[in-house]
Amino acid sequence: MEAIMNFIQQTGFYQIATGDWKVLIMLVISFVLLYLAIVKKFEPLLLLPIAFGMLITNLPGAGMYHEILFAGGHPHWAEFGGAPITQEFLNELSALGVSDAVLGTVQVGETISVGLIDVLYLGVKLGIYPCLIFMGVGASTDFGPLIANPKTLLLGAAAQLGIFMTFVGCRLSSLFSEAQAASIGIIGGADGPTAIFVTSKLAPELLGPIAVAAYSYMALVPVIQPPIMRALTTAEERRIVMRPLREVSRREKIIFPIMVTVFVALLVPSAGPLIACLMLGNLMKETGVVDRLKKTAENELMNIVTIFLGISVGATATATTFLSLQTIAIMFMGVVAFGFGTAGGVLLAKFMNLFVKEKINPLIGSAGVSAVPMAARVSQVEGQKANPANFLLMHAMGPNVAGVIGSAIAAGVLMALFG
């Protein structure tokens, strides 16, 4: 009977029944996210592994992820190596503001058996996964529309308004520190890897809810953007037809990633890793001399890293950190960030039309958020509704890819200021 009782007490069912009921809420949330990814197809490539990571981390007793190993914002290598937990270690974490709920998951003298997610999560903490994903994005991105119409770079920059307006809103709410507000603001860039990269550096305790918000709202771009686009433009503006872009030479496409890497890395060194990987992937694509490497970065490497990133990020969404007033505020501010980002691009396009001879269709300004190529497709769809002869996709790709660069630069600025 003693052996049977010992077995029962080690089961997750027993742990839930004896007080760990919050995990049930997290399991339900993970089921909802799985439904959105599988049935509704909302960013399934990342939302599905994130949801599954959230599922497995909230199964009591599984021991795949230990928050204490990363408490305080960085890996604790001694405890990773099997060193016993000391009172001094717990006191140090308490001084750093680590919650009692996290500290209570271990006892003095206990050694931690490192789990699968603990190992995978190191790729997030060390900034490896987001950079590798940026390399894959670069290998599949054509910067030709941006090079052909450099003015669209300004639209991509204007769409980053959502990042900084959200930062201000978070600070005014008094719910978040400067570093946390910066991490939430980056959701407005509509760039999941960048949001994860910044949050892992500045506010790792918020990584779970920020990642879920970033990818959920990226999937909802076709729902969030059109009402804002129509509200800020007139029917006449939406009918503006833009002439075809000039053809960009191979030489220009090769020089561009090299030039951008040097300029951005010198201007904002903190953004160097993201920009360098993005441009390396693009350089492999445009040179045409390393086709095998380009295909690997674009396909196999991208897919593998996406799986690891999604599962490990989802695993940070534990009941102790996710179920809070801060999480609700993050989800709300995510919508605000996307709204301001969309509005910023559209309004700047309208302003530019006051001074340029060849009018810009303001709808392409909304594509300045870096949800590539979804935001550009939304511009195309809205343009076609207003004027069936309107073909805005390639024009919208200019601010769209500019938004990728812009969000990386904004991330570098925020990390330099608050890192």
C-alpha cells in the first residue's frame, strides 16, 4: 500500500487535486491556441509548437522546464551542472525580484534534473534561434521593391510608431518597468523573432505572454488592419493606381545587404546580430553562388529552428507567470501596438502625397509592419476592392521588407537604452 500511495502522490492528477489547479486554466488556454493553429490556421507554423510547449510545461510532474534555472534573466550554469540549491542562491534571486511562487519550486539542498525544454530554451536565452530565423527570412526575401522605390523605407519606419507609442502607454500604466515596456512595445513591429529576441534580453519573465500575443496578432493582421486602413483613407485615395516599379539590377541587390549590414551595425550595434543574419540570408539568395546554403537556410534550418523556438517559448508560459494582470495588459497593448503601427504607415503616405508628384496609394503604408508578406497582401486586397485595376502587392512589399529592417533597428535602440 505504501508503494501504491507513493506512486499516486507522484502523478500529475494528485498534484492538481491537492492545490495545483491553476495549471488546468493553462491547459485550457493551450487547447484554445492549438485549435486556432490547427482549425483556424492562425500562424500555425509557430503557434502550434508554442501551444504544445505551453501544454507540456503545465503538466505537473513532467519536469521538462524549470523556471528557477533562468530566474533573474540569465541561465544559472552551476545549477545546470547539478550543483545543489543553496540558501544564498535563493536569497540572491529574491533580491532580484523573483517571485515566491518560482522560489518555492525548489528546496535548499535539492539538485535539479535538467529537462528537455531547459536545454532547448538556451537557444532563446543566448539569442541563437531568432537570429537563425532571420537568416531564413532573408534567404526568402526580395528587397527589389524597396531598392526600386526607396521612399517606401520611410513608410516602414513610420509603421514602427506602434512600438514607441505602446512603450509610452505601458510606462504610463505603471504596471511595467522600462525594460518590460520596451519588450511589450516591440510587439508593434509585427515581427515574432524580434519580439522574442528583445524580450529574452530585457524581460525574460514576460517571454511567454509576449510571444503568444505577438504571433496571435500577427495571424490577425487581415482582421485588425482593414478597418484602420479604411477609416484613415478616402475612397479616392484607395483608388490611386501606382505605376510599375523599375527593374532592379543584380548588382544593386548584392550591394544592398552588404551596405545595410555595415550601416545598421555601426549605427545601432545592438541590432547587429539580427540585421547581419537577415542580410547574410539575402546575400546568399541574390549572389546565386551558394544555392545549397540558401536552400538550407530557407527550408531545413528554418523549419528545425522554428520547432525548437516555438516549443521552448511556449514552455515559459507557466501558470505562475502567465495568469496575471500583466498578461491581460500585454494582450490589450498588443492590439494598440498593431493599431498605431498600421496608422503610422498610412498617415505618413498621406502626408508624403502633399509633396510628391507621383501619388502613393496610402494603403501600402499599412504594410510597414513587418508581417511579411501578409501585410502586403492585405494592402493588395483592400486596393483591389477600391479599384479592380489596382495592383499594389509589389509596391506594398517595399514598406513591408523595410518594416523588417525597421523593427530590428527599433529593437537595437530599445536594447541599447534599457539593456
